[in-house]
Amino acid sequence: MRVLIVEDEVRLADALGQIMAEQKYAMDIVYNGEDGLDYA
């Protein structure tokens, strides 16, 4: 499963990414809504 994390708080997004990576999820992290729409 691939997860898209869209969060404007960089530290929070990176922490979520680290937790998800430890659980073996594949993910993309973007820091604003416009990039989120592009990735989606």
C-alpha cells in the first residue's frame, strides 16, 4: 500500500513518515496542498 501524507507542518510530516516507514509502508510526503493534488 502506498500512502500520501500532506501536511504543512514539516516536523509533524517527517515524524509521521518515520513511523509509517518503521511499519513498512511506502509513502510520499508533501508539505502543501497544491503538491498534494499533483501527487494524487
